[in-house]
Amino acid sequence: MTRLSSLGDIAQLKAMLSVKQPEKTLIVSHGTCGCSRGAEDLAQALREELDKAGANGSVRLRKTGCLGYCDKAPIVIVRPEGYFYPQPKPADAADIVQQSVMKGEPVDRLFLKDESGEPIRTETEVPFYKNQVRIIFGSNFEVDPESIEDYIRIGGYKSLAKAFTMSPEDIIREVTRSGLRGRGGGGFPAGVKWESCRKAPGDIKYIICNADEGDPGAYANRGLMEGNPHAVVEGMILGAYAIGATEGYIYVRTEYPVAVRVMKKAVEDARTYGFLGENILGTGFDFDIEINRGGGAFVCGESTALMASIEGRAGEPRAKHIHTVEQGLWDRPSTLNNVETWANIPHIINKGAEWFASIGSGDVSENPWGGSTGSKIFSLVGKVNNTGLVEVPMGITLREVIWDIGGGIKGGKKFKGVQTGGPSGGVLGERHLDIPIDYDQLVDVGSMMGSGGMIVMDEDNCMVDFARFFLSFLEDESCGKCTPCREGIVQMRHILETIQAGKATMDDLELLHDLAEVVRDASLCQLGATAPNPVLTTLEYFADEYEEHIKDKRCRAGVCKALTTYTIDPELCTACTLCAKHCPVGAIAGEKKKVHVINQDLCTKCGICRDVCRFDAVVLG
């Protein structure tokens, strides 16, 4: 392919590619979630069946990235019928090709079933997708992430043709008017940040994409990079033109090998086609992108630590009295946004600020801080029936996400809490289910948007243990540069472990609260400043659990072993021997037709007996 040399070449190439498309398309999800469950073998089997049917010329087998419904990956979709087949096996490939592809008929046995057992036949009928608004994630269904021509075919890089006829100031104004706020967690208005960087003195400026997604349970950025990398590249080109940058960096965490490979190919292809490099599309504008791999440090998600890492130094944050838009990478003006933020930019330029601002909540017509506009991708995980990546309009409630999209709590158990914002996010309870999800309201109740992690918990989760788990993670990830974070997180964890061991007093709760506030207010960067959120919110919203641990020496969830005792209710025990058969240490005595008893001296409190009992006879003491 020759390098495109003018803005008009984009529309011409799009028109040519649209004509070339076959009538039938067989989609196979091929992100990390799909590949871990055999997507490559499935795709190969489908390819072989297409060969046997002589259908390769009239049918396209498209390997996409993640399609969001990770719980059901790999996914096969047959178009134009839209047949949706979750988790088919290579052995099903013959039926899919012969019936659905060649004859247009469904393979009923492969469909999802609804609660009444009725088949859910097409992708538009799948409940997980029906309640989403897929502005940026929807393109994952339409493109092979390793094909730049696929991206151009669906309108990719079209925004450049429009943007290069606008002034940089007009682009910044459009982004500001859209109300787009940084999707990495800080929620700073993107247009305001861009304007500050453009006005900062200096001939050399940088554009940076933060793809160092280190939150446990969060993988939205990975899903975007693996599924639609050119959206990120296109957004960065627009940002570079707006602020006057000629160099850009994509900082990807090293634990994302597929994303690194796909992003590298996207950058190389964009360079080949003339979207990167010198004199882009004959406009005289020069800009190029380099891929950097992070070292796996969570703290490098913080802007100044990330920039230090790119420079080859230790990834440690610095004080924010000097802003990175003025002195960032190599002390030059730098604009950093995350993957999702950059992927939104082409849509805003193509469809306009008013369109974007009409989605979500709040009014940004006079104040870019006045609302939360557009959509947000969340990694919905934990004790919920449907897990995966969901894209929803800002302002939707937690209840709508967890029940309407997530399908409610697994096993019919009771909802207890949900953590938003990753390890530094707060834990919210049932009273918060109907608050709108936006930047400001989440902060008001002690949580945060973060990069989009959403971990759902049920009655079997212990909130004391949950707070301890994330403090342990943050303790390991703290760079150690400042004392409040380095020492304060360790001491908070020690107090929580004392509570779990049944050795704490109510005075320890007061000390824990005071310490959390000191760490929050005195830490150098946001890792330390937000680390106490899980502690402070569980102390406030689940105070009864803390008191139970201290006063009653009891963990209602059965997680804290020192406070847990399993006993068998003789009234409910049927002497079926299941618990005794499954006990790994032989702690349960009893025969058929004789009530069983647990030997507390031998019991390791693993809980297997309770899990296997069909009669709820094993109870927590």
C-alpha cells in the first residue's frame, strides 16, 4: 500500500474498502480472555471448515479483540443474521459453518438461554449488551485489530480530514465543550489540560498515553488496545496537532504482551499509511509515536512516576507544585491521558461536542467541571453473574450496572458491597446502589472512578479482610519515597490483621481511622492519598462488621480463621457423609445415619464442609 498523501485519500480508500466486503462475516473474539479459552483452536477449526465448504471467497473470518462479554469468551457471531454463539468448541465448527454460514440457519444447541430456558439467538438480544451504550467499545465488533484497512473501512482516521482544516485552538475548544474528563481516574477536563500545555512555553512538547493499567480486576484499557488500537493512535495524533507536539509515547504495562504487540503493529501500519511521521497527509505536520513497556510497577500509573520511567529513571512520583503540562517529560510541556480518553477524541471531532455532552450527566455548557459526559468502560468482576467489560453512559446507577447488565449476584446470594476505582477506591454498600456513577458523586461518598474497576461482593466477603487485601497490595506497590505512604500503609495493615486475629480493642478502630486520615492528607502522590479509601469507607459503611470482629470475636463471612468456627446442626444433619468425605484433614467424625461432629482441634477452617453440604447443616459459630 502506498503512503496516503492528502486528506482526500482517506475517503477514497474508505469507499474502496467498503465495496470489497463479502456478504457473510464470521466473527471470532480473540482477545486475551478468548485466547485463554481456546480461541485460536476454534478459529483454526472454523477456517478449515470454510475451506471444506469452498466458502473462503464469499465469507470472511474476522478475528477481533475482546467483545466485552469475557465470561462467555470465546464468542462466535455470524453476520448478517447476527447469530450469537458463546464458548463454542472446535468440534462445533462444522455445524456453525454448514448450518449458519452456508444455509443461514441457527444452531439452536449453541445459543445462550434466558431464565425461562428460551434461546437468545442474536447479539442484539443478549441482555449483557442491550443496556450498554458502546461509543468506543462497539468498534471492537467491527475490526480485526491488526488490520488498519478494517479501521479505515469503518471510518477510522476520518477525523484527521476534518481536524486538519481546523485550527489547534478550535480543536481544544471542541474537546473542552464536550466535557470530556480524563478516564484514568483523576477526572480532569481534557480540553483544559490541553490548553494549558499548548500555552506553556517551549518548542518541544510531548503527548503520552498512559496504558499502565495496574488495578487488580481492571482491564478496560487492555480490551481497547487489543481490540481497536488505531482509535488510540488517531486520538493521540489529534491531541498532538492541538497542543503542537511532534513526539508521542504509549506506556504499556509489560504484563500485557498481546496489547504491546497489537499496539506496535498499529503504530507501524499508521506510519506506513502516512498517518504518522513527517508531513502527515501533506499537511506539513510531523508527529510520531514510540511504544514503551512499563516494569510492572503500579505507582507508574501516576503521571510523574510514569514520565520518570520513560526517561529511564526509577518510577517515583514528584511533588505537584510544578505541573507536567509545563514541565513534564524531560522537563518539557507534556500532555498525558489514558487509553480510553484518547479513544474518545476521534468521536468528539467527528460528531461534535454537543453530541458527546448530550450523553451522561451534568451540564458542561459553561463549566467543563460541571458534569460527567460521555460513556465509561467498567471492568465488572466479582460475585456477579455476567462478568466482563461494560460501556455505559455516565450517570447510570450501580444497581443498573450490577443487575440489568451483570445479571445480579451469583448463586442468589445477598449483595454486600461494590468497590469502584481499583485498590484505592472505596467500598460502597446497599444504600449507594441508586446513586449516579459520575466523578463527583463517587468522590462525595468516599470512592472514585479510577480506571474503571468494579468489584462486586456478596455475603461471603469479609469487609475487614477486603480492606486488608488492598492495603497489602498497595504496601507492595508503594515506591517508598514518602514516609506517610511507606510507613502508614504498613501500620494500617497491622491494625487490620490484629482485628482479624481477635486481639484488637475498640481503641484500635479510632487509631486506624486517624492513621488513615494522616496517610490521605500527607502522602506525596495519589497512591498514598487514596490508599486509605477502602479502610475509611468500610469503617463508615460496614462499622457493624468491625465491631463484631472486636466485641463478639466473630467473622460473619467465615473468612477470618481465628474468629471462625464450623459446627454441624444436629437438627439439620442428614448424615449423608458428604462433608466427611470432602474434609481434607479428616476432622469430621460420623457414619451414615449418625449425626456428624467436627473436631475443632483438627479443623483447618477451610469451609469445604459448608460448601458441599446440601442441607445447610454446617453453620458458622
